[in-house]
Amino acid sequence: MRIFKNQWIVKFAKKHKISDSELIEAVERADNGLIDADLGGA
């Protein structure tokens, strides 16, 4: 899988000291369905 970072993500990750490896792990977890989020839908 190819993962691209836009400028907003680059700034956000730098500000919060999130490494590329942590971003990659988060994307892989989301791709595998391991992320659960409440987006506020009714």
C-alpha cells in the first residue's frame, strides 16, 4: 500500500511529535478495520 502525506498531515504530525512509523501503523490499523470511531451520526 502506498501512503501519501499532505502538508496538513506533515504539520500536524510534526507539532504532535508523531513519527512516520506511527502514522504508518495507524493507517494499517484503519485499513484492517481495527479503528472504532463515533463520528456523531444519528
